[in-house]
Amino acid sequence: MAEQPQERKCTGLVVAAVCTIGLAGFVPCVWPVLRRNGAPLHFTNANRTNLIFSQILPKLLSPSMKGRLFIDLGSGDGRLVLQATAHGMRGVGYENNLWFVLGSRLSAVRAGRMTWANASFLRCNFWKQSLLKHRPGKSEQLKQRWLTPGTKITTEAVRADVIMIYGLGHLMHPLRTKLEEEWRIDPDPSRDVVVISNSFAIEGWTPLTVQDQLFVYSLKAQMRDKQDVITHTHTSTPAHTQPTN
């Protein structure tokens, strides 16, 4: 009988530990939603994943997807980034949840050396990152040093070829604003950026195609259309002449 209080204490510690771990995983999932700057965890299903990498991107990134940079905004368990590397691309996942980041990195290691070399997962708030360019962080530089000893570590920013997001409707307008602002600051007319939004259209943009609720856009085309509208507005406005006496 004397051991019962000790058993209750151990049970209480176990329950407290389980609750703490559960909250540590749950709170990062719902906190961005409560702050309205993120979305709950969504997984892109197998059919849409196949559409992205077997039909949409091979056509838009012709003649080759190899070496292109795929950035997933809110990468979750990392499945799209890993799928991108399986098709010869370099993949970067921005994710705010530490547990998902660690799990994604582990999945990349388990997938083999080539996948691990070309897949990176960063714990960050993507609204505070440059979306059109990715600069390798310290963890990526350490990985480069380990994989290719003796070679120069790459620290230069690389321009994105594909930006993927599975967010909520209210995030589409600020995303559009951020992408357009970054393009104006650092335009590159010689290259395009494919933007894919899962389930939610980007208001004010015209998609190249919509397949199974995947809204696919050309950022360069959107900026060109916007410039054409501005130019047309200026040229169609009648000039004001000074009255003659």
C-alpha cells in the first residue's frame, strides 16, 4: 500500500510528458491558423502529386526539369520536396513546425544520398523569406561540406523555378502581393517562375491551366499583363492641354 503514492506520481509524470509532447506538436500546427498567416496541415494527394510532376511541370519546364529549384511553402511532411528530387530537381521546404522539419530531414536521409543532397528543409516563417530566391543556410552549407569535402561552399542565392503552396483562401492575396513586389525589386525577364496553388485560386491572376483544383500560374506572364494594363491606361488617358487666350 505504501507504494501507491509513488505509482501515482510516476503515472502523473508519464501523463504530463505525453501531454507536453502532444502540445508541442499540436500548437505549431494551429498557431499559424489562429494568427491568420498560415494554414492547417494539408497533404497533397497522390493524384495531384502525379499531375504536378508527370504532366504539368514537364510541359512548363521543358526541355528538362533536372537541376530546377522547387520551393514548397509550408512543406509539411516533405513529400512534395522529396518527389521533386526524385525527378532530378532541387527541393527546398519552408516549414514552421519543428517536428515536421526534423521528420522531413530524416525521410530525406532514409531516401538515399542523392535525395539528401538535393532536398533541404528549413524551419522558418516563409512570409519573412525571399520567395523568388533561396540562399543556402548554415545547415545546407554544412551538408555541402560533408558531401563534397574540399570543394567551395555555395552561398549565392538561387532563383526559384517553381513555387508551391497549399494554403487557405485568405492567404492568396498577400502571397500575390509578396511575389509581385519581389519581382519588381529583382526582375528577370529571361526566366519564369511557375506558381502552383493547391485548391485556392490567386485572385487577380489568370491561370495557365487548372487541373484537379491545381491552379497553375506564370509569374512572368502576370507581371507582363499588369505592365500592359498600366501602359494602356497611360496611353488611353487624354492629355490635358492648356487653354489658349
